[in-house]
Amino acid sequence: IGIRINNCELTIKALPVGKEIPPEFKESPEKCAIYELSGTILQVQADEDLPHLLDQDAKTPWYLFNDFLVHKIRPEEVYSFKGTWKTPAVIQYTRVNLDNLLDLSMLPSETDYSLLFKDLSIAKEPNPDPQYEVLSPDEMPKKGTLVAIDAEFVALQQEETEIRSDGTKSLIRPSTLTLARVSVLRGDDGPKEGVPFIDDYISTTEPIIDYLTEFSGIVAGDLDAALSKRTLVPLKVAYKKLRMLVDLGCIFIGHGLNKDFRIINLLVPPEQIIDTVDIYHIRNRQRKISLRFLAWHLLNQDIQLETHDSIEDARTALTLYKKYLEYKNNGTFGKVLEEIYDAGHKSNWLKGAKEVKSISSAEMATGKLRRKVMQDFFKEKQINKTEWICCQITYTCIADIGRHVNEAHVDDLDKMEEKELERFKQQQEQQKIISALRQRRGEKGSSDPIRTDCDCNVDEHKVILFYRYVSIDDPVQFALDHHQYCQGMRGKVRIGQEGINATLAGPNEDIDTYLNWLTHTAPFRDTPDELKVPQPLTERDSPRYRFFKPSKGCKHVFAELSIKVVDEICPLGQTSVALDHLQDPAHRQGKLSPQDFHHILSRRHEDDFLLLDTRNYYESKIGYFEGAIKPAIRKFSQFPDYINRNKEVMRGKKILTYCTGGIR
């Protein structure tokens, strides 16, 4: 295209390729300019499967690039398109002989690498004692210098989808990740091997919708200049440092680097990448091994316990690479690699063989976890029946995204699998507890021994005894909650839909903590507020003291902690005695205070009444009120039969009953 400006007249003319340029476009550069087509952005319409070839005489490599990545592609992908043709959307022209028209003398003749030797941070209060040590000028990297690298990311934008009428998902907006932290360590042999020289957290002005803390270790405040205690830099500074290391010819060692570099939008020549995810991989095996498993099996290190740390991960990858060199030198690498895969299969790829014993009982069930995790992962990335989006790339074949996931997301899948396994173990443990809640604690007819030889200070321990008839909607969950809050205590707790009956013994602090929790649960919601006031069980006149009836004693009065879900909290064996009957005011008459009870006992020669001990015979043997009738019963469910056999003797008489805690 020729452009000519003559005073106020503008002339634009298409100039045929290979023909003489018209004289009017040969005037001075101030008046005339010639532009050549240098690039196009095209809309490709796939109406038919016919290739349309352009000139394939490419002098330089072709790259595919967009807002998210720069990716080297084959010429065949450039020149072959499906569709009737390509519709230009943007056409780029470059001025001919532009270099001759520009004064480039002001540009620097060589790159300034001083940024690598500076410790910069825009945080107001950066960490005064950072984990890294910046490079000194005499450590200037050169071609072949080994560096270990790892990066962490946060999400700026969640994937947005809509559900179509056929139930499939349609992608409206893809998710967007951005660099949040990058750590680079010295990798060459020497006294500083493994010492970080870059540990930059990346400031961003865009809102972060998910810090991905479980996988990144980044928390709110880390990327905020006003709050961060980290070395915080703009993205441009971090990118320039990495770009310099690439241009200097450094060799990057890490685990899963292709994914990291793609999200950072950094093009690193393949010969400058050593990826341990590829080193420790058998080509005909689909499985690629996570960094955590390799560290556990080969280095005896347990990394990524709570979250990821880029320095730890980079240092681990560096150590694994050095181990790989050792194995190669002594000719054992092939054998070691087979052993790793064998150990992985045996342990279901969860850390390593050291955990096999602990999970062997659940091996059959956990064998399905990996498949479930993979299926869930694919389902999360699927936008319709034939498309998946992951790492800002669209896949139209399940095999393609499968390869991508196995290459780029091994650590993520392992983390998800461990969470599923932990959830599975918790479910199993809960099922065991729930099953035990309804099982008989000991042999039928047996009783607990009482220790008398302990040296516990009874002033620091106590025994509490209480019951409450109240509707409990979920007795099983209430019992499970008791397992959590009764740790450190012993005793017997019986919970049913009709209420709770408990005797517990333990240290004063544990008892007080338990009561503070218990009195604020649903079954105690309608109790007096005075009962809920946190206070030690020392005030005899307090509602809490009177209700829970503390006495001196330690946990050794019981052999263990027994929490059961039962049909009756005091087993009478009479189905007609239901909770609504017990809560009927007409059936709640006659309860005496200790003072009233003793007053009546002092006048028993004046009134015709019976004093009836409702406890079991072995309890009555310990002590009883003078003149009391002691039924020879071993359990309370035998009491109704005793009453029926002796009702003629009791007819017409006033009956006083008593038991240890009052529930009978």
C-alpha cells in the first residue's frame, strides 16, 4: 500500500507486488510511505474440510499467541484451515525501510541485568529477615547455570457457565489465573546450592476472587502493599527477572514447569527446561508422579503438609534432579523408576509404601478414589458434551485433556485424592463410633471394678451426676458430640430420644468445659439462664451445683468412657411410660427436696408409709436409709415386676422412694 500526502490531499493506493512503484510514491519520506502486509488476524469458518495453503516458505518459527499464552506451533497448523476461507478481522502493515527512518542510537546496546542484584519491594513493611539472598554481581548467571523454580497462582476470575436446556454447560467466561509468587533458587553445586535468590510475591490491582490457599499458600494480605510482610513487586518486575534468566541461558529445574510457564506467559526454549515430572516418568505409563510422592519415596521427606510452598517445592525438585544424576551415574535409575511405580500402585499413590499398612483395610474402597477424582475433575472442566476448558485452553477430545491433566495437574489430583481418602476414613471412623453407640459395653451382668490405689488429688477432680427428660431430635449426633467434648473424662452417658442420663468423672477444668458446652445445646435450651452461667461447681446454692450434683472423686471410679444411644435413658422396660407422660405436670408431683425428705423421715413413727430403695441390690449394699425396703433387683427393669408382686402390701400406704441420682 502506498500513502502520499500533498498539502491537504491524501492518496492511498494498492501497489501490485513485483511491479514498478509509481513515481509519485518515490518522493521524500516526509510525503510518501510504502507499507507491506506483515500480519493478519482471521476468522476461520469451518463449513467444509478443505485445506487452503499459503506460502510455506517460513524463515522464522511460527507462534500462536493470545491474551493468555505464547505457544510455538508447527507450520502445518498455520497453513491449513477448515472452512470455505478465512475472514480478515485485523490486518497489520509494516512500513518499508522503517529501520532507516528511525534513530536507534539512543537505545542501549546491551541489556542491563542490575535488576537481578537488587532487593526491591513495594510493601510498606516487608519481612526484615527474608528467606532469600539476592545474587551478587560475581554470581552473574551464564549459559547453563542451573536454577530451581516454582510458582504459585491466584484466581482473578471464576469460570462462568450457564446450563443449557439439555443439561450441558455453556462457557460464558473462562477462569483467569495470575502469578502470585515465584521462587528461584541457586542450583549449581557449591555452598549456596538451594539458597533462594528470588522469592517475589506479585502485587495486583485486580480483585482476587480465590487465593487458592490450599494449593498456593497465599492468603489475604500477602499481595496487598499496605498489609504484606513479604517481598512484594509489580508483575512487570518479576517478569523482567525471569526474562533475564531465560535470555542469559539459565536451565530451569522444577516440577510441572510447562503449566507454570504457560500461565506466566513466558516462552522458555525446551533445552532450558529440566522437568522432574518428565524425568521420573516411564513413557508407556499414563501416570505422572506427583512431587509429594517422589519426595516421600526417594528423599524420605513429607512436604506440602498443609499447603504448597514454592521454595520448598523448588528445593525438592532440585534435590530430585541431583538424585536422578546419581542414579544415572551408577546405572540404577531404570530399576529405581520401576520401584517407584510399584510402590505407587501398592500404596494407591498416597505418599508411599510407609502408609500402606495404615490404609490396607480400606484398600478395596480407596482403589476407586482416583477414578472418582479424575471424573470429578473432568466434570468441573466440561462446558458441553464435546468441550473442556483447563488452564485457559479449550480441548475437544477427552484423550487430549486427559494427557494435559496427567502432565500438568498431578499434584492437584493427589491433593484432591488425599482429601477424599481423609473424608472416607472419617466416614469409616464415624460409622465405627455409631455402631459402637448401640453395642453392649461389657458382658451381660458384669460391673466395673473401682480403683482405690490412684494418687489423684480429689480437690482437682470431681464426679457429676445428672439426667434430663427432654426431646432430642438426633440422639446419634448428640452422642457423637459427646465423644468430642468428653475427651479426658470417664463415665457413662446414655442418650435417647427421651433425654440424657449421665455420670462423668474427670479433672475440674474438663468438667467445667463440658458443662459450658452442654448447657448451651438444644436439649438445654429451655433451662434457666442461671444454669448456663459459666462458673466452677463450688457454690452449693447455685442452680448448676444442684442440677449436676458434683462430688469428690476422680476418673478412676470408672474403667472407661462409655457413651451409648439407647431407647430408654433409665431402662424400665415399660413402653407405656413415654416422654409425654413424664412431662405431664400430673405425673411430676411428689418430688421432695433433701430437707423435706429428711423432715418426713424424722416423723415416720407418726405416719404409715413405706421407705423404698429403688436402686440395684449391689448399690444398696454400699449404704441405705434405716428402715428402707431393699428390693433384690439387679437392674431397674425388674422393678415393675417387684411392684406387681407386692402391690397388696403397699396398697393404701404412702410410699417414699429414693435412688442415687433421682432419675428412678
